Amino acid sequence: MRLKLSLLLVFIITFSWSQTTKTFTTNGILAIPAGVASINAQAWGGGGSGGGASGSGILLGRGAAGGGGGAYVSATLSVASGQVINVEVAGQTPGTSGSNGTHGGFSTITGFESSFLAAGGSGGGANNDGGTPLGGNGGSVSSSAGTVKLAGFNGVQGNTWSLLSLLLTSGAGGAGANLGGAGGAAVGSLILGNAPGNAGSAPGGGGSGAINSALGTAQVGGAGGAGRVIISYTCPTYNITGATASNVCISGGSNESFVTVASSAAALPAGGYTVTYNRSNPNATGLTANMNVTTTGTGTFTATGFTAVGNSIIQITNITSQSCSSNITSNNTATVIISPATVGGVVSGGTTINAGNTSGLLTLSGHTGSVVKWQSSVSPFTTWVDIVNTNATYTSGVLNETTQFRAVVKSGTCMGVNSEPTTVIVTTIPSIQLAEFASDVCSDGSATTTSLSYKGTTGNPFSYSIVWNSSPVNSFAAVTDAALPASPITINVPEETAEGTYTGTLTVKNAGGNSIGKTFEVTVRKTPYISTTGTITPITANTNSQFASLFYSGTSGSLFLYSIDWDSAANAALLTDQVESASYFQTEGGSLDTIVIPANVPAGIYNGTLYLSNLTGTCTSSQSVLILINEPEPPTIELADYAENVCYNGSATTTSLSYQGTTGDPVTYSIAWNIYTETGYLEDVTDAVLPSSPITINIPAGIPADTYIGKLKVKNANGDVSASYTFRVVVNESFDITTEEYASQVFQSTNDQNTRISYYLEPGTLSPTSYYIDWNPTANQALLADQPDTSFFFDPNAALPEINTIYVPANLSPGVYSGTLYVTDGICVVSNEIGLNVLAASAFSKSIAATPEIENSAKNAILVTTLNKVINVSSSDQNINKVFVYDTSGNLIYKKNTVGDSKLVIDNLGASNQILIVKVILDDNSIKTKKVIH
């Protein structure tokens, strides 16, 4: 014991050295400074109060027992910057009159009860009927939590005396652990004494017992001493590596600068701070501002009071967070530039010029600040265009209309201001309102002309000139000062001009000079043509309209439109002419697939003329075509021998019958089922629309498991019917199985483990042979891999049927995971949504919370209660189907099938005073489980 005390004292000295320490004698709060990640905490629980004394005979005396001392704990606790912790300190424990003393309270920090808690001492025994009452136990180690835990000292037992209560004493209080408060001193009496117990000292001293003699009044035990909490921590050293500050405009109103400080993450951790700084202009020292650091190593605060133009130096002298403070002596200055208000000034130098000339020298004067840019605007002078120029003078480029000019001036961070503008007046030059495009040219290689129109002119022009762009290469001749005719202007197109678009620039001239050039385009197109045999792909006569195709190997010219003029014989056979239609013609060859053949055109060979043209119809060509229309043939279909297997569970369903291709353009299908099968279960199909593969086959409810034979025919739009195609549908009997919503919860482990989940397999159905689990992406990301197909014997007659081989990998993180469990017999598959709850390993030592099954029961409003040996089961959202009751050994002691109601009363169970498991299956086959005490 002496060695343990010495070691503890050494620990306390080390624990307290170079620490910021705060002692709590009552409840309080403590805000954690920035950068403090842990605190060292000590605590004493409250002392138990001493026992009361009463009922002593006339010549007798009774002494009560002392209360136990409070326990001592210490621990290092992890905290976060800026966290506010609540400190709970055990108060003084009052004594009671003539009864047992009261247990002392505990001391702790809210939220850390599981790792830091000092238990209080027990109350001393009362002495109301003689004997030797026991002293209260000191606060125990087992009831405390901490790295170091020491029990409080026990209170001294009481006693009973006769002989006029000579030398009567009570039990002294136990001392608080680890040099805690002294216990209350025993109360003594020479003869026939009555007195309350003495209070214990803080921290944690137990109160002493009271004494009672000679029919005296009941006495109160001594109060237990209050607890205590001492918290200490090491402050980090704050520092910065540099500071920057935003500049200020003196006319902005706020006169504030936003200061950014930089440091390492360790020297400027996240949290709230108070910054102390000096300012040189206007001079001030000891100014403070709040700074919040959200990203370690970077903080911002607002410096104020910048009211004088010039430079001002900010010097940061101290950074404080709660009780932690550091003086800053280097890398701690930033310069703020305080600028005067911006004055835009006036631009001068505007004159009157002819169109096509530049302005004179424009000059800005009377401004305050720097020139950011110049701007120009034309009538109505509401939209301004930026000009890159930061000088106080500017000369424009060529102007063709009256223009205003101004400068934009900005002083430091102040708002930019526009100067007063100057105006440059521009007089009119000749112009022409020219069309952008000349008429398209359809060229066969010979020289030709086209027309370029215009609507009007200004400035009285009398001649025109044209220059041609050199790209694409061309032989268009330039025109110089030709007499301007009335619209249109004739454009000469040279022979052998390649197909393409050519750009020219036209200017007009009057006595004063040339206009600004106007561009226009001349598009030359080649005569359209396609390379083809002229034979349209043969088709089959049909009662409906259809399309035919004409293949071609190449094209030339600008193709866009086509039409067909069938001859009189074709027209007489109901083959009407095709009107002009748009089509996309591919240069490298392709197929014209939109040739319309009307309904009911008889078989035969028909001739016509194909006309081709460009989009505008300015270029056309023609060539002969013919088409062969054949007599119709019955349609065919390449049908699968079997439809997809059916897993049947009593409800109506469907299956798929695939096919690979058809001939003869079938549009409907019919199915006749073999008369030698159970034809009463499958309905024939007549002239249903033929879908893309596959064809859907309806499987009705109640159909027996068997192989069914059908014969399928297809029909085209002409009414032609194919031969019969035989196929089969195999209906397999399925099984009916449901599982619990959650597997049994497990604790995180460093080893692989298995868990289990209950299931219900409808008796009389086939038994599945294996299962597999598809966990959702969240579970997969947590390394809970999907479980592959796993063989398993499913026993419908088991007392508590369950799958017990669900794999849980080692080191799976705690959490609730979701997935789908698939059960199969190799043909049919039934799925159930399941969950898995993985608890933290640390929770193994605590009380286990409600299982997910019970929680799900509450969620789905399933209530199971017991009263007077009667079990009541009720469901709020749907009817109950079945109920099973098992004992804890798994024996089935009650079963009720087809309940058909939302309530069930079970009052005929002989067993009692035991835990029972009630399993409820609802109408939707979901399973809910509840444990009850019966």
C-alpha cells in the first residue's frame, strides 16, 4: 500500500508539471483552446454521509457508523479545439436524522462517463436499535472509470453502550482516496451524550455517525464532503510565418482591411482566436480582433480604423485562444495601402472628321487615380465598348460614324469612375445596301452569269469595283470603277469554275472617294447526277403501301430532291407518280430507300423517269428507272424450340419465346395449344401484333407443373399465313420461402465468423438446395463481399429453421449492411431483402441493445405483450397469417395457422415464469420475432 501511494504521488507531480490547471469544486464548463487535443483530468467522488442515531434507552447509548470516502480517478481524455465540456462535481452529501447515511455523488465530465468517473462513498449505517452498524464503503474501483482508480477509505463502524453511555463514540468517516478530504471525526461522550455526526472534508471525506443516549431526540449523521475535479493541459505555442492584408479605399465607408495570416498546421491549428495588433496609420496599439481558423495554418481577421490616405503597417503582437496565449515577434507585419476616392476627370480633343479617318489626340485631365481602360460608344451612346489603353492620351482607329470616347479611372481599391466623354463627329461616305448572296449558279462547265441585287445607296455613288478572295482558287475577273447599273449587278462566271462558294468585296465610289467594302458570295453548283443501273430493288405485291430502294455507287453535284414520273402503263396499274421528296445522297454511294409503291399494285415490270435537283431547284437532271414487283409468298419465322423455363409459385406470370428472323414481313402471330396437354390452363392467341423478339407467353394462376406444347403461325399484311411452328413451355414447380429481415447481430472480430438468419419454408413445397447473397455497393465498399452459391439443407420441419452459414469476414467495420439473399433449387430462385448489424467490439462489455428483429417489429407496428399468463399479438398494418411460440431451447410449444385477423390471444400455454420466443408471419410473408417473459 505504501509503494502504491508513493507511485501515485509521483504520477500526480508529473501530471501537474508545466500544465494550465483549473480546479472545479462545483459544476462548471471549460472551453478547449485551439490545438489542445487532450486534457489530464483528476476527480474525487463525494463522501457518503454518516448514519443517524435514535431510540436509545434511558441508560443506554447508540453510536452510528461513519460514511465511506469518495474514490479518486485520473485519465487523459481526447478533446477537440473549441469543444465546451461540462464538468460535473459531486456536491456535499447531507446527513439524515435517525436513518442510514446517503451515498455520495459521483464526479465526471459529461460524455466521458465511461472513461472518467469517480464514484462516491456509501452512507454509514444508522443505529436505531443497538448493535454495531457497519461503516459505509469507500467509493469503489469497480464503480469508477479512469486510467488510475483508487477506492475511498471505508467509514468506521458504530457501537452500542450501556452503563450510562460512558465513553460512547460514533464511527468516524472514511477519508477521500489519494490524499482526499479527511473523514468527519468520531463523536464521543462521557455520559448520556446526544450529538450529530461531524461533516467530512472536501474532496470526498465521509461524514461521521451521530450518537444518541437516554431517550434523546434522533440525531443527524455528518454530511459527506463534496467531490472535486482538476483539469490540466499543455498550451500549444502559436506562431505565424507571414501576413497579408487587403487594401482600403478611404471613401468606402467601412475602412476595414481583411488580414490573412499563414503558418504551419501545428503552429496555427483550427479554432477560435483573439488577435492583438498595432496599427501605424492612424497610430494605435493593443487593438484586438476575432480570428477563426477553419483550415489549419491559415486564418483571417478584420483590422479597422484606416481613415488616413497612405500606407499603414499592421503588426500582430499576440494570438490567444481561451487560456492559451503566444506573443508574436517575427513575420508579423503586413502593409495596407489606403487610397483616396477616385475622380474621373474630363477627356478633351474631340473634333469633326470625315468617315474613314482617325480622331485627333484625345487627352484626359483633372483625374485622381490610374487609367484602367478607355471606352467608345456610337449613337444612341448607351452601349460602351472597351479599349485596351492605360495612358492618359488616346488616338482612335479609323472611324465611320460619330463616336464618343471616355476613360475609366480607378484609385487603388476604390470603385472605378468614368470620365466626362468627348465626341468625334464623323461625316457620311458612299454606301450601298448589298445582298449577301448572288443567285446560285448551275454550271455544266461553260461560262455563264449570275445576278447580285442591291436595295439602295447613300452618298450618290456612280461606279463600283469588285475584288475576289484568292481562296478557293478561282479565275473570277476583278472589276474596277465600272458604271453602277440599276439593281441587279451582273456577275460573270468563268468557264470550268469548280463547284464551291466564292467571296467578293464590292465598293462604290462617288466624287469624294470609296465606300467601305461589302462582301458577298457566289455559290456555283454542279448539275446533280447519281451512278446507278436504273433498276429498283424488286419487291413483292402487297395490300399495303410500301417502300422500295434504288442503289447507286456514287454522286456528283448538289443533290437534295428527287421525284419519279411513272409512265402511263404504270399509272394504269395504280403506280402513281412520286412527288418531289427530300433525301440524303451519300457521295461514296448508298441507297435511295423512300421510293413509295402504293397498295395493291399488281405484279409486273414498270418504267419511269427519275428527276434529281438541288435544294433550290436551280439544278436538275433526269434518268430512266424500272421496278419488278413479284407475286407474294407466305411468311416464315425462325422460332426457338423452347420458351424460357417457368418457376411457378401459384400466381400468374409470363415467359419469353425468342425468334431469330422472319421472311415475308409478318405482322401478327397466333398460338394454338396442343389438345393432348392441359389445354384448360393456357389460352390460344389469335392475330396478336408480332413484337420484336422475344414473344411474351402468359402463364395463368393455378397451372400444374408440366411441359406444354404450342403451335405458332405468323401472318403478313396481305393475309398470307405461314406454316405451323411447334414449341414447348416447361412449367417447373417452385418453393415458398421467407426469411427474417435481419441476420443475428455479430461483434466486430479479427477472425472470420458466421452468423444466422431464420427462415420459413412452406411445408409441402419443394426444398431449395443452396443460397447466395448479393450485398449492396455500400457493403461491398466496406469489404463485405458477395457470398457465392452455398449448398445448404433447408428443413421445413425444423423447430427453429435457420441458415447458419452466412459468412462475415474478419475486421468488418461496425454498421448495418443491406443485401439480397437468393434461395435456389438450381432452377427456381426466390429472393428476400436482409440486413446485417455488426457491433463494435467495445460494445461486447456493455448491455446488448435490442436486436434488429425486435426493432423491426416495432417499426412494422407488431406488438406482443403478456399479462396474467396470456399472450396478446396484434398488427396495426395488416392481418396475421401464422404464429409460432418456442422456448429458449428451440422447442415448438404453440402453433396457429391461418389466423386471418390483426389480433390473436394465446391463453392456453401451461408454461410460465420463463422466456419465450414468439414468431409472427404476416400476410405478406414477412417474419417478425419478439422475446417475452411469460
